[in-house]
Amino acid sequence: MEHLSPNQKAWRRFLRNRPAFYSTIFLLVTVSVILCGPLFCPYSPLDLSDAQSLGPNAHHWFGTDVLGRDLLARVFYGARISLVVGIVGATVSLLIGVLWGAVAGYAGGRWDEVMMRFVDILYSLPSIIFVIVLITTMEGLLKDWLTKHFSAGLADFARMLFLFAGLGAVSWLTMARIVRGQVLSLKKRNFVEASRALGAREARIIFRHILPNMIGIILVYTTLTVPSIILYESFLSYLGLGIQPPQASLGSLIAEGAAQINPLRIYWWMILFPAATLALTLLALNFAGDGLRDAFDPRAER
């Protein structure tokens, strides 16, 4: 009889989940194309030309925008920025959520009560409003000063940092609750009690014995956090509060395309291709995240 580890069993269940498996393949191919796009796309995403508002053709597969920029290059460029925002934001969420939840769950008592009431307060705030207020406030306070004493480029970079921080700051709450619940269960196990009896320090018990037993759950919810942050960023960019021109994200490209649809003209390609790229990427990420969740579910069939 073949003996498999829990991770090997989870991997087999994931492979049997066809939507999740094919979504993962699609994501790998999409990321490869996005990263390697400049190698086979002859146009720069920022170069202007006289070929303005052209539909898809042999030279411009996705057409051009109102400034004559190649839309395929712009989609590659915007998708890279959106993915970076999603990954960085999910990493911020992961670090804050795991540390907060692990400390609260392991400390217990009054520390747990205070820390989780703080999480409840943040949960009660409209998250997107919180991000908008954070970005606009920090930009208003620092943009003019950074531009005056340093450069406009540094001010734009600081704006992106505020965007990452804001999106990460509203995305760690669920992670903290999940980690706390798991830590409350694991800290009563025999292997934790044995480590404590042997004199292991609290930090070593948390990072060496408790968190490694939660890798599956942490991985699942990190995967599910990436599409939510990409969607947040796209919404902010659509409102003009995210990535600023001449840089572009999928959200800002969709906003530019939507502005070109009116009763007098319909430049459908300017909104179709960025929106399709965003929708397919988010759909694949959600399928992959759901597949990982089902694969690591201890109640799943072996």
C-alpha cells in the first residue's frame, strides 16, 4: 500500500481538480507571456505615434489608443503592474496577518482580546474608503515636499508605496483571524507541549512548530488575496486614484477605454482587451485558490 504525506495527498487532489489545474496552467502561460511580451512586441507602451485610434490589424493586434500607443504593449505593461501590486499587497497582508494572528492566538488572554478587538474595529470600516483616505491624505502631505526637495519620480514612487501599504493594510484582517483560530487549536497539541517542556522559547515554538503546520491554509488564503487586491487596485485606478499616467495598470486602461465609448464613437477594442485580460486573470486566480483550499481541506476524501 502506497504511503503518502499530507502534502502529497493534497497535490494529488489538486491535480484531480480540473478547473483549478487548467487555471494554474493558464496563469503560468499568461505570466510568461506578460513577462516576455517586450521580447516579441516591437512597440513601446509609452511611445506616441500618428496611428491613433486604429482597430485591431496586422501591425497592431489589439489596435491603438487615442494617442497612437500600441494597445498590446500597453496591456502587457499594465498587466505586469497589476500583478506586482497584487503580489506585493498579498505579501504585506501575509506578513501582517500571520504575525498578528499568531501572536494573538498564542498569547491568549488579555492580549488576544485587545488585538482581536482592534481587528473588529478595522473590519467595521469600509475598506475601500479607508484606502482612498490613506492614499489622498499621504499624497497631499508628502507629494509637494518630495517633488520640491527631491524629484517628481520619487513622489510617484512614494505614491505607489502608499498604494501597496493601503491595499495590504485592509487585506490582512481575514488572514489574522484564520491564523489565530488555527494557533488556538495547535498550541494545545502534544508536540507543542513537549517543546515547551524542553525549554523552547515562545518565538521558536511559534515559528518552528506551529506556523509550519499551517502552511497549507496560509498558502490558500494568500492565493485568494492576490485577485482581491488586483481588483481593489483596478477599481482605484478606474477612479483615478491608483496608478497614474503615463504608467498604466489594467484598471487605468479600462478607464481610458470606457472614456472612448459614447454615442458618437465606439472604440470597443480599447476596453475589450484590458477588461478581458483582467477578467480571465482574476477568474483563473480564484479557481486556483479554490482548488488549493479544497486540496488542503482535511475533510477531503483521501
